Amino acid sequence: MRVSISGAISVIFVVALMMLVDVPQAVRLVSVGASPALAFVFVVLAAGIALGYGLRWRILLGSRLTIMDGILSSLIGLGGNMLLPARGGDLLRVWYSHRKTSMPYTEIMSRLVVEKYVDFLTIFLIGILAAVVSSSLAVEDYMLAFSLTGFVLVLMISLMIIFFADRLLKVTHYIFAVVRLPAWGRDGVDRVVHDMKTKLRFSATVIPSLLTLGMWLSLYAGSYIVVAHMVGISLSYSEALVLLFAGALGLMVPAAPSGVGTFHASIVSAFLLLGRPPSEGLVLGTAVHFLFLVVYAVPALVIGGQKRLQCQLLGKK
């Protein structure tokens, strides 16, 4: 049911894009072609992003993963999110980390929630920076207010979990009792919240947060600029920050694998806010989506195939 709803959302956004964008102009932009040198630079940047995510995940798990396993888990998660709906790659990363560390699933899930907390903080920080440095944005005041509000709300939620975890758990216990959910589910929520209470503190999140922010401001922004040049679109650094913010918001909407439709619509919307042709947004969004799909999904499929083969061989023994 969830998959069908996600697919329907993507279809709606794709249809809306086709009605809004000048498709022939978009095709002409794609025909510009890309140089091998720019493609190589993009691959290097994408590899740096995977490495950064792997190191961050290793830090969040208390260095229980080796550096190589951290990188592999990052590729599995990034590739899985490209191939599976509703961020299914994150669940594959949880499963892989459990196999490699023997950590309880509840503990790993709590670290995943902490990771999303860091991501949300980073997204809204990027929005704040984009609104401050962009001179061509038509609604910078609204964007700044929205980003500041989101940043404060995320911080408030984390503080509520840190200081009022026991009261929140009493509420969840009441809900579990009313709905008559199984006790093991309630116990699992308890363990996740108690672990988050410790891991959401500043001392535990400062390094992952700085790593994420640095990665977005350098590697992610650089990759958008490189892809834009590959398809013959000029893109400044401040405009790249606006696109990063918009693209991240688009990926929050539950949709088909890798945000098909919603991601493209968010990039097109950002181009409209920047006062630029929506056809350029469609081309860039499609190019970014396709290149990240190739760079991350192919390694994830290779890793998954190797792990499945190893399991089959061990089963025969």
C-alpha cells in the first residue's frame, strides 16, 4: 500500500513537470554533451560523499564498524535509496551493520534516527546560508524564515527527547495500551528512545554535524556545479546551495525510488525561484538523479550480489 501511494505521488509530480516545462528546450540542453574530465570529477566527488557518509555512520556506531565496512554500508544505503522506495536503503544499512557488529537492531535504529536529526539540521542550515548569500532569489526572506523555523523546531524536538524522554515514553505506553500493541514493540521503542537520549547530546553529535555540513558545502555543492557544466548550464555556488536545499526538501516527500518526480519538481521549483527557465531545472535534476543513480546503485547491486553468493556458499557448507 505504501509503495503504491509513493508511486502515485511520483506520477503526479512527473505529469505536472511535463505540463510546466518546455520539453524540446530541455532536449536541446542535453544535446550539449559532457566531457570525460567533468565526468571523472563528478565520480571523485561522489566517492568522497560515500566516504564521508561511511565515516559519519562509523562514528555514530561508536567505531564498531571498520572503516571499510563503514564505506560499504554507506554504498549499500545510498544505492538502496536509489533503487527502493521510502528510503529503503537505510533499512538495508541497518541490517548490514547488525551483521557486522552484532549490535541490537534497536540500538542501530536509534543511531539512524540521530543521523536523520543531523541531516535535518544540515538541510535547514543550508537553507539559511542559501537565503543569506543568494542575490538572485526572489523569496529569500521567506526562505530564511522557513529555514530558521525548521532549524529551531528540530533543536526543540531533540531537547524534548533529551530532557523529557521518560514523560514521552509514558505517552507512548498509554498509546500502546489503548491500541493493544504487543509488549515487545513497546520495549523496542523504550530502548530506542533511551539510546537517543544519550546520543542526541551536543558532545555526541557535534563531529557528525560538522562532517555533514562540510560535506554538503563542498562535495555536494561541487557535484551540482559539475553536473550543471556537463549539461551546458551555468550555475554559481550560491545557486547550488539553493538547489541543494530544495532537492533535500523534495526527497523528504515519500515517493518512488530515489525521489523520482518529487526531486525533479523541487529542482525545477528552485530554478523558478531563481528566475531561471524551468527547462534548465528539469535537465539538471534529471542529470543529477541519473548520475548519482549510476554511481551508487551499481556498486550497491554488486555488493548485494556478493553477499548473497557468500550466504549461499555458507549454506551449502
